[in-house]
Amino acid sequence: MKNPLKIIVLAAAIMYIAVLFLPPLLYQRLTLPPDPYTSIVNTALAASIASLLAFPLAVLLGFYVSARGLAVVLPFLMFATAIPHTAIGLMVLPLFLALNIVDTWLAVIITMMIVSLPLGVGSVASGLSATVKALDEFLSVLGVGELRNIWIHMRAMGLGWAVSFMLMWLRAFSELGALLIVSYRPSTVGVYMFELFQTGGAEAAVPYAIIVATLGMVFSGLLYIISWRGG
Amino acid sequence: MLVVEGLEVERTGFRINVERFVSSKITIILGCNGTGKTTLLKTIAGFIKPRKGVIHLNGRDITNLPPSERRIGYMPQQPIKLPYKPRDAIHYLAKIFRADPQPVIEKMRLEQILRKEKLSTGEAQILALSILLLRKTELLLLDEPTSSLDFPNSVNFWSLIRSLNIPMVYVTHNPVEAAAVGDEVYVIEDGVLRGPFENKLRSKAEELVETLNLYKNRVWVLE
């Protein structure tokens, strides 16, 4: 046994996957719901639009948090990751009601933007933290304009920006709590799964959960590869 | 010429007092870690607002100007690695400043560096310094620019600096470096700046550097 700690960590990871996947695969009758993929595709599209819209804001805020000492804004954003997102859904509901967008894809996208933004800001800020201060000072004194400065920093992050974007996308894709409140219909992955469980019990919902979990593993793998290649 | 007078800078639990600081050649600020060298440099660069005092550069009051309008070049302590190939970096920034990079490339003998895809820390520092020279810079501020360089690269950097003929404030904690590079030296201790002291040790330092540059002489036996 070369490194017992390595083996323990590896075993723990395998156990984690086994605890998640084995019981449903062994003990559940796996019957797919009639249309398992529409909701996944629609949710993926909504998450992509939300991430594309929120990402520039995440970059801007991440840059200012990291380079210009505006770390004070982080707690005001990050608190959203520490509360049940049902609360966020309930808090934006009056606004969505006033705008008459409840139960629309617009509500889904806006909600996804709200929940994924903090993660994007934190991720961009930490991605930049390695070089940002010195490079920013160097470029600022030279008189390089603000947007160009941010662009150079984004380039300096290498594939780190892609990691930040993917984290935002995954967060948007996996949202349930807030979307249960603001958009039960059209239903996103989480809501659809929840509904399957409510109407058909575990038998109806578990196969769908396996599909989503497998999809999540694929995306996590992709995220790992991007990070490893220089994110 | 840089003239700093009656400067008072306060950071959390730390204060810097500068009665008078003048720099028209290569002026060294020598001091141990944590004595306020970088803070003073950042104040001159415009990143830190002083509580009191004035900073004049060639007769202009720059005390309240933003860093980009001071006509100063600032090289932070951390090595600057731009996310471009070396040739692209200098041409991209030259384009931004509407400057012709060729005179700088020639002056800094950059041709070899610009042919490379990736640079060592020493080369990256030289490229960064060259980029600072693209703009009309009246003063250079260098914060321990050789702190991450090995000895031969430091020696090359010092000789390059000496050849530039631009007024600069050069911060270091290394007395040999101070003696080898500077025309005059200020010493900072616990936030208090004293000087200027004329550098009378240049020839001795150069002799010492020449002797110690074992890499150059390929002499691997210390005697």
C-alpha cells in the first residue's frame, strides 16, 4: 500500500457514487417517463441563456471584487447561496407577479440568473486573484482603458473563464426551490422530477433522477478537464 | 524631477512620513520588509491617497491625479505576465497607445525575446519594462523588480536599467543591488524616510557583482 490516504480518498469517492447510484439501479423498477428529454433540453437552453446574460455581469463584479478591493460586495451576493432558494423564489414573486411573468420561460431565465450570479462572481474573483493586483496596477498606470483592462485579465485567466461560466450554467440548470415558486409550468428538470415523484412516486421519478445525475457527472467531468487544462 | 514634500500616509496600523524626497536620477529606496517601501511607491503611483503632503513631477502637481494621468510607469513586485505572445503583447499595447514599438524594441534589444513563445520570469520583466517605455513616461517606479530573478538575470536587469537614462525610483531590500544600481539612496525604517545619501559604493558593488557572478564566469568552485 503506497499511500493509504490516497486509497481512503479514492474509496470514499467510489462509496459516494455507489451510495447514490446502486440502490436505485438494484432495487427500483426502471421505467422511463413518457417524455424524459424535453424538460432537460429546455432547462439546458434556459440555463445557457441565463448564464450568457449573467456572465458579463459576473466578470465585471468579479474583477472589481478581486482587483479594486470591492470584496465588501461579496457577502451581499453570496448570502443567496446560503439560504433555501425557495426563499429567493418567494422574494422575487411579487415582482414577477407585477410584471406578469410568473409561469413563463422569462421568469425561469431571470431566476436562474439570480441564483447563478453569486457563484460566477466568486469564481471569477478567485480565478483572477493569482495575477490580478499586479497586472491591474501595471495596466492602470499605463492608462489602459477599463474595459480593455478587464479583457486582458479575462485572457490572463486562460480557461478559468470557461470554468466560471460552466459553474454558473450548472447552478442555473440544477435550480429547483426558486423555480417551484415562480414557474411550475413550464417545468424545468427539477420541477418535472418533483412532479413525477408527487404523482407517480419513486418508481416514476427515480429513473429520471438517474438520467439527470449521469448528465451531471458528464458535465462535472467536462469541468474537471477544462480546469486541468489550465483553468 | 519628482519632488515629494510633507507626505503622510496612513494604512491600517502603519504610518509613513516623508519630509522631503527628491528623485531626478536613479533613486533607491532601501529598507527591510514591512517598512513601507511599497506603500510609498504606490502612493507616488496614485494607488494610495496620502493624508497630507504634495507630489510634484516635473513641476506638475500630481497629488490628486489618477494613476493613468501621472505619466509614470509602475512595475509591481509580482512579475507581470501578459496573456499574449511577447511580440503580440508589445504590438497590441503599442497600438493602444498609438506608439511605434520599434525604437523601444531596439533600445531594449528585444528581438530575441520577441521571437519566443513563452518567457522566463526575467524576460517577462524586461518585456514589462519595455511596455512601460512605449508611453511617454517621465518617471519609472520599480518595486523590487529583481526579487524573483536569479543572480545573472538580476545583473543583466541592473545593467539594462542603468542604460535607460530615465529618472526612476527603485525599491529594494538588497544593499548590493542598491549600491550597484542607484545614483543616490534613501533609507526607510519604520515608515520614516531618511536621505538622500550619495552612492559612493558603486565601483565596489560592481566589482563585487563581477566577482560573484559565478554563472557568467562558469567558475563553480567558491574560493
